[in-house]
Amino acid sequence: MPHTKLVSTLPKLFIRDTFFITTGILSAAFGLESFLLPNRFIDGGVTGISLLITETTILPLYALIFLVNLPFLLLGFKVVGKNFAIKTTIAILGLALTLALIEFPEITKDKLLVSVFGGFFLGAGIGLSIRGGGVLDGTEVLALYLSKRLGTKIGDVMIAINLIIFLAAAYMLSIESALYSMLTYLAASKTLDFVVDGIEEYTGVTIISEASESIRKMITEKLGRGLTIYNARGGYGKNGIHNDYEVIYTVITRLEISKLNNEITKIDPSAFVIMNSINDTRGGMVKKRPI
């Protein structure tokens, strides 16, 4: 039975991934050709490197998008896996062919609009391709590889790579272009985060209250969420007085934070509540986003 269920799910997954990657390719190509390329703006990462080379040489962007990403495709096969490398290759080839065969009109020459909306469509394209299981920019693969080798955070590696790219843009193009390109990068990265994480960004909530049973019923019945209850002991004061109590842990979306706080206040205004962001979840009673 599980095997039959898996087989029936595969076509749906294929259609979903194809939709995300195709839509991502069109969005990224639109952002590049209609906003960034005509106005000599660049982005961070491999896309930024390709745009920078295009602006300073006669090489076409569609060829550079594939050639500059090629080493990262091989690295992705080694670091992440075969399935990821295949999807990424298809996505990058699709973007290169789209840039070569389809002409998108220039939308505006307003520099602020170009930097913001160029970054928006490019970030959305990269984010959608990630939802489809691949990427349109191999920089994150390099960052993942270097972080493992050097023992640093992926974010720190990304910042270092993009800093070099923007310094090169300031030298080879102009300081103004580099500054606008940084806005493009910020718009793209924020859009990418939103597309990948979605509006249902998850929040882990830890609740300590004497009315734990009432709060448990509220979370399971009113919010319809699952939870975990821990038996714990606390200490406070100079003498380290201990008492036994129950700790409730649950995961909700950020849209439910206000409702949860209101309900907890009704039950126990003195409840101790801790909240922390969660990038993703799997299984359980949390409504899972398809990724």
C-alpha cells in the first residue's frame, strides 16, 4: 500500500516541480531583461557575476548564465545530490534558453523602480525554482560547501561573496550602479525568503502556566494544533526553591500569534510565554506547505 501511494504521488510532485521551475525561469528572465540588463544594474551571486561580465565584455548574458554556473552544478552534484543537480541544470538551461529566445520589453528607466522591481522578479524566480527542487543561482551551493570546509555560517560566506561582487561593480561600472545594485540584491533576497518560506512562517511557542490543562484544551480545540507537554522542575529565589509543573510546546504560524496570545491572556495573564522563529517543519499536526 505505501508503495502504491508513493507511485500515485510522483506525477503530482513532477507537475508541481515543473510548474515552480518554469514560472521561476519566466520571472527571473523578465526581471533581468525588462529591468536590470537595459539599465546596467546587477544582482549578487552568480547572476551578478554574469551581469557584470556582460556589461564589460561582448559575451551574451544567456551564455554566461550557464557557463558561470557550470562549476556550481558539478559542486551541487557532490554536495547536495544527483536529483538536485539534475533539476538545477534543467532550470539554468531553461533560463539561458529563455533569455536567448524570448525578448522582454524594457518597462522603465526609473532607477529606483528598476532596482526594486528587478530584484523582486529575480528573487521571485530564484525562490520559485527552489520550491521546485533546484536553483537558478549556484552561489548558495558554493556557500554551503565553503561553510562546511571553513566551519563558518552560510550567511557569512554569502555576504563575503556579494561584497566582492559589489566592490567589483563599483570599480568596473560606477559607484552609483553598485549602490543601486545593492538595493536590487536586498529586494531579491527578501522576495526569495518570502517565496520560499511563504506567509506561514512558523513560530515555536513554549508556555509555562499553572493553568496548563486549560491552555492545552484551548490549543488543541480552538486552534486545532498539536502540542507536546514536558514535565519540568523550576528554581527561583536565593534558596533555589523548586516546584514541579508542565511545559507546553506547540508550533503555529505567525498569523495565529495574536489569537494565541489573546487566548492565553484570558486563561492565565501571568503565563510565561517564549516564542522563537522556525524555518520549516515536517510532519505532526502543523499544516505543511508544499516545498
